[in-house]
Amino acid sequence: MAAPSSRVNRSLLAPAAALLALVLTIGASSQARGAASPFATTVVAAQGPFGPSPYDDPSSLLGMPSTNFYDPFGGWSGGTTARRVKLVEAPYNLNATQTGKLITTLSDGSFVVLRFDQPVAHDPAHPYGVDLLVFGNSFYTSMGFVNDSADMNTLTLAGGGFYEPMKVSVSPGYTDAPGQDPTNSATWAWYRYDNGPYADTAFPTHAYHWNRTNSTWSGDLMDFTKPVNPAFGPVLESGSGLSAADGIDLYDGSGGGTGFDLAESGFASIQYVKVEGLPGFDDGEVDAFSSVRPMVLGDSLTIAPANLTHGTGTLRFQRPGSLSETAVALAFANVSDAGRVSTATLPDPSALVPLNGQVLTAARLDWSPVLGSDAVAFQADLRLSAGAGYAGNGGDLDLLRWEGTNWLRLAFAYDPSSKSVVTAGVTNLSSVALVQVQPPQLAIALDGNQTQVRFTPVPGWLHTLERTTAFNGWSAITSATPTNGQPVALSDPSPPPDRAFYRVRLNRP
């Protein structure tokens, strides 16, 4: 059958015609003041008409998106009445314990204004240019009944989704500009996304991870602060023989939500969001609002050919504990199909001992197809940060890639503006490390008539013994490029009879 239970349920319990109501709420908050939440926490203003109960309470939009709901018609579609929210089964009615409301219907003339604890910034580190997520109760249609017992591996997407678009506006709030009233949000500067995206459309909320191998649900929540790659919107809406599990794989750990780029608004950051029921854009449902977080080493991101077309072909992973600093970035020049970049830190210092210096950035980078097992080809420029505290000019840096049994040195260019190195044309991924080479400790000795300088070298680097007598210039005496870290000695066969000063200059190959 092609009618998921949630489509039938909403027609019974969330009719388009709503009773006229007027609600004005100032300062209703979902949590006590404390650590900032990524979700909207305060209802600033609200005006009906809203839907009938339980779709009439704007405070239901506070906090995280719905993860479970109570389906009184569960017996009709199979399974239990307590349901997980899925990309093919939207939240409606009450929560699973029937103690709380989940979503609000906004009819023509209604609006809700909500506040975040902290500003939501337009940040280049946010994936795919998405800064804000809005969650509704849309869903993708599928071929068959949907319940928690349904096998996502075999449930086929039918193509298309059930959407009820509504317009979203954003504002930084009161800025003391002429004519603004700090107590009246209607007087603030707002930007409305008249041409989309719209609330209650793609991407439908998906709450829990699916264990594809064992065809079972996991108890682990998806990430409601990570957007779905917008390049996959047309793929998911077309169906194209995808299973629900394929759709979940395309979400790549995201909990869904419609993504908004704040660059379009002209605001560097916003703290307020408004959703409205307007003619032709009404009678939809809203569930929650979330700010997007930067991805860090340990996260994964996807890339597809459409990303390159739309200017979102650079994937950035920030340094854990320092979200303002991009540790690793990949700027894709081409990609043959949808691929996934998975990252991890390298926590084992012993694996990095042969790198002869201070490791500034190290990461494991893995590449895999998003769907299927066919290899996906790509080419990208790889960038690693030397860190905000790096004070060199790049001449003491080494970039290496793990080849399974040894580290291979990579050619790179140093970018002083970002204190990072770039190696171009990468076509495969593995562990990489950016190292600040430590100058060797020198020991000087006389060997007959020769002066000998001994030290432990940096493998692969050119070591040149230089001499001066009055610091008015240095003369090269001899050089060597050791292939390993065994101690070496460079000799001056004809040292000056009185005194001389020696140094060893290192040059990266």
C-alpha cells in the first residue's frame, strides 16, 4: 500500500480548518537559565489561529525536536501505539506517554516568535552553508504500512513527500535602531525567506539511528544540530528505488530539518526566528528550531556532484575544543558520485613518534561511497591548520600521510593568512599529520684535524653544515640527506686555525 499511517492520522486529528484563537506569550521558557541550548528556548510572541488541541500550544516548539509520539491508530497500521519519529513517519498527536504536546498548526494569520539562548551565527564552518534548522512533521511517502516493526531495509520510498510549506523569518532582535521597541518584536529588523526554503518541508525529522546490518533500531539519537546535505533533496524526493534505510544513510547521522543559510538575510547572526501562516503558506505544523554546529574531527560529512555546482564543495572539520579553528578542510574539484568523508583524531602518540617534531594537527581521514559498494572517485585540495599559536613561516613544517607501513612526505604550499598548509590534487585519504620539525641538538667534537658536528637528523630533510668566523656570512661546508633517524656526523675537513662557529641548516625536500 502507498499510504503511511501518519498521512491518515493527520487528516483525522489536524484538520486544515482551525478555530480562531489569539495567544500572546511573553517569556515562556523551556529551561532554566544555564548552559546555552542549540534549540529555541523562549516564546517571545504568538498569535493564532492555531489548530485544535493538541496542535494549539506554541510552547511545544521549545527544546529539541520530537523523537517519539503516541499513535492511537497504531492497530490499523500495525505495531504498537508508541512510535519513533522517522523520515517516513512524522510526529503528531501527543508524546509517547500522552503527557505532552509536540507540534503546533499555524493557520492563516498566525505567527510564533521564538528566541535562542545565544546568537545563531552565519559561519563558514557550518556544513553546506546551513546555519539554522526548522523541524516540522513532513514525511517521505513509502510503499507500505509504516510502524516501528517495519524493516527500513526493505521499505521502499515511493517518491515525493507530504509537505505544508510556511514562511520563516529571522532577526538579530533589538539593536537600538530608530523606531525599534525592545518589548515589541514587530518593530525589529526581520528578513523573511519569501522564496524559500520553507518550514515543514524537506528534510523530515528522523530521530534514531537504524542498524542496517541487523535490521533493528538503535537507541542512539541522530544529531539535530547537523544538517542533511541539501544535494540529496532531489534524490530523496524522487524515490528512485531507494529504501528507507538508503534515505537514512543519506542523512549521514543528521536528524533532518529544513536548512536556512543566514547569508541571504544579510545578518551576521540572529537570535530570533518567526514562522507565519500566510495565504498559500498556512495550515502546516512546526515542531522545533535548532542552530547548526560546526563539524569537528570525529564527525563525518557527505559530498556529491551537486555540491560542486552549488558552491558547497568544501568540507570543514574544526579542532575539538577550538571551534573557531578549522583543523582539516577538503575542497573538492570533482567527485564521481556521492561519497562520505569520515574523520577521527589520532589519539595514540606512539604512532606519531617517527615524525620527529611537535604534531600540530593529526587526523584519520576515510573515504567511502554513501550508497552501495561501487568505488567513488574524487579529487580535492587538502588543508591542515598549523594552529593559532604557530609563529613560523612554514619552513619548519612537514606534512605526512600514512601509507600503511610508513609515513610518506607530501608536497604542500604554506598559507600565512590562515596558518595552514595545502596539498593539491589528493585522490585518496588516510591518516595525515602536520608536524613542526624540532631542530636537532648539536654536539661538536674534534676528530684529528677535522671538526665534527654530530646530531640526530630529520629523515628525508637536507642537512647542511655551515661555518662562520665573524657572523658576516655563512659558508656551506658539506651536506647530507639521511633516510632514517640514526645519528649522523658532518665534518669540516679544514677548520680555521683560530676559532669558528657552526650550525646545521635544514631544508625540506
